[in-house]
Amino acid sequence: MSESWKDAVSRRPLLAALGAILGLGVIGGVAYEVPALVRRRFAPSAYDDLLAGLGERDAANRLGVAVLEEAEVFEPARVARQLRHRIDHRPLQAVLASDLEEGRIVETEGWVLPETLALLCGLSAKIN
């Protein structure tokens, strides 16, 4: 008569393997979540609806500083009204593509950007 699989598998190696799999799952979860927890948080503002599409706000702020240096006057409330009218519940990607098609581009420190993106970065830098 042949052995059953229960007799062939000993308990310690099975528990060690299950522990190792659980440990890898925990390590993977921590590696996945830590960047989101460590990322810099920004204080809430009246323009968060516009700035939500930027993604990496630190990079946007660095670019926005360059935009602000070249702008003669930058009034956040006026720029926000203009951006809300231009975006008007459309995806940011579609608005940026529309800027490029219509030739609304800005050159800042060697970067050629759609005007909407430059204004969003400037707004982010101005309020932070």
C-alpha cells in the first residue's frame, strides 16, 4: 500500500515555506506602500481641484519657480479662473493635447511646455 501525501510531507518544512511566503508578502506590501507614506504632503488649498492632476508636486513646483521668474504678474485667483474655464471637467491630458494643437506653448529655461501645464506648475509653486 502506498503512503498518503500527509505522511510524506512533514510539518516543519511546510510551516517554514508558508512563513517564508507570508514574509515575502509583508515585505512586498511594505515596499509598495512606503513611498506613498513618505511622500511630502501639501497643505490643502483652494486650488487642489486643479493641482490634483499634476501628480509629482515637488517637480511641478521646481518647474513652477522658473515659470514665475519669467512671468511679469502672476495672480493665483485669476490664473485659477482661467484654468478652470480651460479645463472644464476634461481630462488634463486632453487639455494639454489641445494646447499643443492650437500652438499654446511656453518656453521656460529650455523646457517647451503646453501653456496649461506651465500655468498649473506656476500656480503650484506660488501657493507652496
